[in-house]
Amino acid sequence: MAPKPIGSHAPMSRKEAFLTRRQVEGMIADGMTITILDGKVLKVDSWLHYHPGGVKAIMHVVGRDATDEVNALHSLEARQRMAAFQIGRVEGRWHNFLPPVQGGVFRPYGHHEQRLYQFHDLVESDGDTLSESTSAPDSPIFDPVDQSGMPVNRIHQSGWLRQSSSLSSISSTESLEAPEPKNGPTLSLMDARTQREIDFDLDKYPSLDPATQADIVRRYRQLGQIIHAQGLYHCHYTDYLIEVSRYALLFSLCLLFLRLGWYATSGLFLGLFWHQLVFTAHDAGHMGITHNFVYDTVIGVVIANFLGGLSLGWWKRNHNVHHIVTNSPEHDPDIEHVPFFAVSHRFFESLRSTFYDRVMMYDCVARFAIRYQHLLYYPILTLGRFNLYVLSWEYLLRGLGPRKGPAWWHRWFEIAGNVFFWIWFGYGILYRTIPDARSRFIFVMVSHMVTGPLHVQITLSHFAMSTADLGIHESFPQRMLRTTMDVDCPEWLDFVHGGLQFQAIHHLFPRIPRHNLRKTQKLVQSFCNDVGIPYALYGFVEGNKHVVGRLADVARQAAILAQCQKTVAATGNYGSH
């Protein structure tokens, strides 16, 4: 059934009025924060700075159908409250725009077009071509056509188009032709590598045509209904009685050996205590325990801040973006570790991080460290906890979280928690209990280095997976499975991995309690078989080999690039490489 024109005299509430794609584009061009949820057009500008998950996560769904992302990360109550931001509806399947934060360019209405936010007497734009056009044209160079005939948006992956002050983008009225590479072999070499990785994924994963991706989404949502029907969202609190008993045992052993003066052994058990705590903090951060926003937040802050000295709010701000733009070099903070690690050759281009709002410089330090990153991987990760202290305090002191709305109290509760941590750990244990500097150093280093395997576990499921961007047509479930691997282990070892070994399943359904993830695995495997998406599952050792192999491969690319640049600089010959 065709939508009723907004200018018709049929009675229709403003929220139920149909908006065209061109109208939505114009609203975004006017600076409005617009997203699509279950066919509803939401204008969420007034909610941006109240959002407990941070502003950045919302920025990546502007102009997109965010139904699957929102459903995955939010409770039913939260989704129902979003109805207050509805300003209209769309008809049929929405065709995504590239969000402005990712480089999308949107056309404002011209003088010959009606203003967008006057919801009475709006007229359709001139012709179907205008109303159905995208915010950037399809390019024969950066938007190659896959087997189905659907263009793949790759504009923002090209180094040729990147500007130093912003993400690469192109106006919807500009034509795109292949320019001569300005920097000789550097960009042509990197662009060729990018193209090969994209082509590899296009061959390996289902077609990006609308019918195929719509079928994947339909089956994914059916899978979600099956999971709900089987009660896999229900948390069995008895599972956490076992967890709490384990925490109590580890901390008691820490205090026992601390009293005996066995400081290294005491530090070992404290590190294991922190290692186990993170798993429950992760559950609480996703509201996977009680499914109540306040209760799970309190549980998460008590564990992360009061007992661990880390900020749950910082983690949520970081982690929500990671769940939406997983493994995107420009956008996903979980893989942005330059100058120490680069999981993609695209970091050689000094990309601008949209999360940190700075250029990740591929400078002399990065050029040296990344050439040896596969050797430095484990040593650096043993020191990862120290970096988390810095990031946590930066988040809290700068007030990067919401200061108003339902999460206004989080910052102050977290600051109190971090102060409490440094009183019991820094003053109570390090200063008052351990007698000398050497023993304090041993205690600190052992307790912090023991958590290294946790950082390996966190990076394991993503570092070896695809970082290619297949564009705005790829569905949420396909992207999650393309960029995430699961780790196979015996069931009796689940407590060591803490649910993080089921990252692919977790990315599809983040709010499932971790003790139910293994039960969900067969359902997800069946879904993958039905839709033709490869399900990446490796043993722990094999997964580590893949990660180290990826790091070594990027290190070799860095060495080749350095040699190439050195040769060019010496010969001045830009055409032979």
C-alpha cells in the first residue's frame, strides 16, 4: 500500500506522517540527529547528552535503520520510551545513509523545496531520482558492484580522498574519477591491499543485495524470538552464588598470603580476583544480570570501581561504540591501539579516530613498534591494566559521561568508588601493610601482570577478524559475525574465559546472561548455516595463532611499506612501485 502524502487532508497524527528518504536527508543536513527504528523516524537531539551509553554510539546510527542495534543493546522498557522521540514514519525497507560521523554528506533542501520540519503541506521533491538518491554517488572506482549488482560504498576507505582535517567524503553532486596517486606508491599500495581484503569478504560472505540482507535480518529476528521463548534471557542467580564464592576465596587467599609476607603469592591471588571480577562487571554493563538499569549499574560500579579501580562508565561509552562499528579502524576504539598495535594496514595512513577525535599518527614510534608488534603483543598486554587506570580517571575527571538524565549520578558514584579503591589498595595494602619499596613493586607488578590473559581474551575475538568495510548495505548480524570469532573450550573451563569466549554470540545478543551463552551456541550455529554466514570458531591456542599471525602480517606490510618509501625517497621514481 502506498503511503498517504503528508500534504493530504486525511487525518493523520504528526508522528504517523510518512516521510520520504529525501526529507530525512534534508533534516540531517540541517543538523538534526535522525535515526530509524522499526519503521519510525526518531529525532533524538534532546536525548543525546542524557544517553547513558554516550553520544558517540548514537552518532553512528544517524541516517540508518538502527532497529537491530537498538534491540540488541536496549531493554524493552528503554525501547518503548524511545517512542517519545518519533516525528514520523517511513514506508518499506529503509536504505541507509552513511552517517555524518563516518563521512556522509547530506544535501539540504534548496530554495525550490519545502522546509522539512513544517509537517503540513509538504510536497514531494522533483522526480523519483531526487527522493531516492543517496548522500553520495556510486563510484565505479570505490563503489564496485558485487555479484548481485548492489554497489558497495567504499568512499571513506580511500586514502586518495582523505583530507587531513576530516574523514573522507564526497558531495552528492560531485562526480568521482580516479585521480593520480599524490604520494606515489604509498597510497596505491595501501589502496590495492584494501581492495583485496574487501573482495575477499565479498566472495566469502553472503551477497549485499537488499533481498539477501533482508532475509538475514528476518531470520536473525526470528532467532531472537526463539531465544526469548526458550528463556535464555533469564538469569539464574544461583550461577552468581558460585561466582561470588570464587571471588571470596581468591580475595581471602590474597589476604592470607599478605599476612604471611608472601607478597608475590598474595599479588597473584589479587590479580586472579580482578580477572574474575571483570566478567561480572561486563554482564552488569550490558544489563545482563537483573535487566534493571539501576540495579545492574550499581552492581557494575561496585565491582569495577570500588573493587577494581576502573570506570564502568568509561567502559560503557567505549564498548557501546565497539558493538555498533565493530573492527572499523576509524571508529572502533577497541582496535585503535596505535602506536603499539595495528590490526590493519590502514592505520599506516594516520587515520582520524572518530571516537577519540584525533589523528592516530603513524609516526616514528609507530613505525618501529608495529614492525615488531607480533613479538610485543603478550608483553604489552601484561601491562594493560595500568592504561585502564589512566583512561578511567580521564573519563571521570573530564566528565565525559552524561551529567543529566537517568545517569546523572553515575559519575559521582564512580569517583567515590575509585577513591575507595585507592584507599583500600593504595593506602591500606601497599602503604600500610607491605613494609618496603621492593616488596611493593613485586606485589603491584605480579597482581597487574596476572590480568594479562584477560586482555588477550578481550582482543582474541577481534584482532584476527576482518577490518574491511563492506558499506551501508551490510546487515547488523552479518557484520557482527564477519568481525568476531568465538573460542572453543571445554565447558568446565568456562569460568576461566568468563563468557568472553562466546563473543560472536554475545555481539548478536549482548544482553543474554553469560551463563546461557553456551546454550545459545547451537541456535546461532544453525542460523549461520541457514543464511550462509561462516561461523568463526577456533580453539584458544589456534585463536592465538591467528591473532599473532595477523599482527605479523601487518608488521610485514609495515616493513615493505617502509622499504618502498625509502627506495622512492632515494631514487625519486614514483612510477615503478
